[in-house]
Amino acid sequence: MTPRLLSLLLLGVGLATASVPARADQDAVQFFSNINVSQGSTVHDAVCFFCSVNLEGKATGDVVVFFGNTHVSSESQHDVVNFFGNVTADDNANIGNNVVSIFGNVRLGENVHVGEDLVSMFGVLHTGQGVSVDGDRVVQPAIVFFGPFIFLVAVIILVVREYRAYRRRLFLRGYQFPPRL
């Protein structure tokens, strides 16, 4: 056996024996199946792909949703992050750190507390009376993202329409109007 192959083999065995197993106590990870945390229950991290999270109990970690909705009724001690879905927090809900929503709406009820930043990118933010955000509020409406694309599509449609009209005029120029009888 060559020394290079032996050293690679020993390195692989060393890395395999030194690896630490993943710890996922009280975590909820779902694909295509909603996560429901009932009142009085606790979950550490809730991660959901193509599904929704309904948090009526308590989340001690992060709540992350891709292509689904997030509903917080009581408390999330860390971040609530949602991509391509809506975030809803009921009255008197508490979110310990950040609320981030990208390509979705955020609706916060009365007296909701957000511990750090509130970010709503390319969506709409609805807040009730008494909503407190300890950090920054960043709201970027969807028209900022879609506006240039709408303008570009309108210009392309206009150019194609004018080019077709020009070609039609060239085609009809070869025929005599009105036609001879």
C-alpha cells in the first residue's frame, strides 16, 4: 500500500471516529407536513419545508418556514423566519429575537413584542396598536422588486409589437390597395 493512500485512509478513519453525533432534542423538522405545537407544549427548533407552523405553545429556539405560513399565538424565544409565506402573531404574543419575512406578509396583533429586528422584504407589514420592536424595522415593499421587471416586460412587449407592425407594413407594401377587380 502506498504511503499516500495509507495516510488518506488513516485521516478518513480519524475523522469518522472523531465526528460528533447530531443532537436534536425536542426539535421538529417536517417536509410537506404541518407542525402544530399545542398550548402548554414546548418545541426547541421548528423547521418546515413546504408546510406551515402553528405555534400555540412555546418555542425555545428558532422557527423557520420555507413555502408555508407561520402562526405564533404565545411565545417564540428566538427568531421567526419565513420565506415565501405569511407570518401572523396573535395579540399579546412575544417573539424574543428577530422576525424576518421574505416574499410574504407580516401581520402582528395588538401588544406584540419583538425583541430585536423586524424585517419584511418584498411583502406587506400590518401592525396593531402597541406593537413594540426593540431593534430596527425594515420594510421593503414588493413593488421595489417587481417594478423593474414590470417595466422591462412592458418595454419588450412594446418593441415586439412595433417590430410586428413594421413587418406587416413591409408585407402589405407589395400588394396594391384596393385590389383590382
